[in-house]
Amino acid sequence: PQALDLMNDTFVLSRARAATANSLLARNLSQPDDQLIVTLWLNVLSRRPTEAERSAALQQLRNGSGAQRARNAENLLWALYNKIDFLFNY
């Protein structure tokens, strides 16, 4: 139940939005894709992404048009907040 609460919690969802003032994404969305990925991993999981994670994240960020990048970054950040590493370590 705790994992489901975290997935749907309005606090978590608001923190994963690029439009939320002073959010992690609002402050860092202008970074290049590689740098944004490292920033998200370090801020959420306190470690750098593995090569497989970096590759998957790059594919996610580049999926769709340029206007879709913010939405893709939000989805990526939400996934990091709900990653098993985060749930059990933090």
C-alpha cells in the first residue's frame, strides 16, 4: 500500500512537474539531455545512472518532438521517485 500511495500522491506528482515553481525540473530543464539525466539521478537516487539506465533515459527524453521533452522529463522523474532504490533507501 505504501508504494501505491507514493505513486499517486499529489505531493510527489507536484514535485515531478516541470511547471511547478522552483521544482527540480523547472531549475534544470534547460540542461542538455546527458547532463539532465545525471542531475536527476544524483538528486533522487544519490548516484550516477548506469550505462543501461542512461541509454534508456536518453531514449525516453528524445522520444517525440522538442515540445514533448518537458513531459518526457516529468515521466522520467516520476519513474525515479517510484524506483525500488528510492522506495527502500529513502
